Amino acid sequence: MSTTQPILQVNDLKKHYPIRGGLLSGITANVYAVDGVSFEIAKGETLSLVGESGCGKSTVGKAILRLFDITSGEVVLDGQRIDQLSTGKLRPLRQRVQVVFQDPFSSLNPRMRVRDILAEPITNFGIVQGKDAVTERTMALMDKVGLPRDAVNRWPHEFSGGQRQRIGIARALAAEPELIICDEAVSALDVSVKAQIVNLLCDLQKELGLALLFISHDLAIVEHMTHRVAVMYLGKIVEMGTKEQIFGAPRHPYTVALLSAVPVPDPKVRRERILLKGDVPSPINPPKGCRFNTRCPYVFDRCRSEEPELRPMAQGHVAACHLHDLPAADNPLLKQAAAALADA
């Protein structure tokens, strides 16, 4: 993992979708899809953005890609702010950030052969010149993602789901990017195929020095491939740290609950499953105070009135939870951690 200047910085990002009451009515409410998210990714690093469906993970990814205008905040690519750039000025920068989508079938044009799918970004960004050079470049991309060269003449429907996702990865690599956003890139695949795609991404990262924003709800996959983890709940990051910190010493009740649901391969190892009560609140009307207070097993009065700020837990580890203002002897999270270490 690189320690140089971040390739990407996201500062207090907000994306609110207005709800209108009717044809002639004004805005009646907002959907607070993303409500103040900040993080950075170093060159060659993988940051995983995790959380339940609907927490705003994919919206963050789309905001970085400028698929829509953000409500407020900043998106900075290698020192240059890109969230306010016009389409014309943004176009040269799109080469540096590419995406691998969740559904490998719908993200590929069914009317284009693989050779044309891969050649399109090569031609658009002027990676190489001349028909022969473009053809050789497409063949090299097929080699990188582990597909036979003669498959470039086939149509997307002739491939399996895992093979189609390899094509999606090859298309992302075609532009020679520095950052790839993987938006649930393995969630639609079988377990064995997931492992193959994750291993491929890890190998490509080492070979090419890529930075990855890996958006996922599958913590077992995330633990295998990430450097750092940011946990989102209802539009906000509630905890962020290294892989070892998040998986080994979580400091937010929501993170603890998520980790309790991860399957353990060893049948001798018992993990108490934490069942959260109730549903995720509506992003139209999020709870006052801590957004997790309606489901938190440790909620107390302050949680319902005052929103917690992200605060340092350790070097590079932050969490937003009022429990850490309590004495250590009264903090249930620290008691659990101590008990787990004693059992180990």
C-alpha cells in the first residue's frame, strides 16, 4: 500500500434527492442518500465501503464518477477538484477513474462483440493509434483477465457470469486508469467465481499499482482483499480503520452486528449472532441524534438527541459512538473486546 499523496479525496460529500408533491407542487422533502461522507484513498490502496443495502454506498461511487451532480462537498482527484468541472473539462479525467458494475450482463452492450467493447475506450482515449495496435491491445487485455484471445469475436450472451465480469474488468483496464470503483462487482456471482474475480483484482492491483474503491456488503470477501474499511449506515460513515482494526477490534455497535453475521468456516468456533431489531429508518426522515439509535442494543438518552462525531479510537481508526465517552468499565463494546481476548 502506498503512503504517497491520496489519489482520491472525498470531503463532506452530500447527495440529497428532492421529493416533489405533484406537477405544480414544490419540494416537500428530501432523501438524504449521502449526508456528509469523507475519506481518502492512496495510490495502490483498496478501501472497502460496506453496509446494508440502501445505506448510500453506491451513491458515493456514482458521485465520484460524476454520474450526477452532488448536493455539496468536494471530490478531489490527485489534487484537482472534479465535482464542479464542466463536461468538457471532465472528459480527459474520466480515463483515470473507471468502474466495474454489479451486473456483468446489463453493463455490457449485447449488440457489440467483445473486441468492440474493449476497443471503444482504447479509441476514445487515444491509448494507442492504428487498427493493428488497437487489436493487439484488446488481445493483451484478454490475457490479463484470463480469457482466450479468440473469445474477442463472441457476443456477451455467449459467456458465463464470471467471464462477463472479467470482460467488464478488461474494459475498465482498457483506459489505463489509476482508480477503479468496483460497485458490488462480485455480488451477482457464485461463491467459487467470486473468489476467482477477487483474486484477479488483487493480482491486477499488485501488477498495475491500481487504487480500488470496493463497494460491498459481503464482509467475508472484504476481509480477504482490503487494506482499509469504511462502514456506512443511513448515509453516513460510522466507523473507519484498517482491516485489522475493523475486523479485530470494532468500536461501533453497528460494525459489531455486521461482523457477527459473517459465516465462520470452522464449526468449532462459535460466534454469537447479534440480531438488530426493527428496520433501517427511512432516509427521508432519519432519526435525530445517532442514526443507529433506533436499532442499537446499547442506546441511552444522549444517543437520541446528539449526533456523535467521528473520533479517534487508535492510529487511523475512527468511530462515531457516544459509548466511548463513558468510563471504560461502563463501555459494553470494550467489555466484549476484553472478554474475546480472554477467551482467545
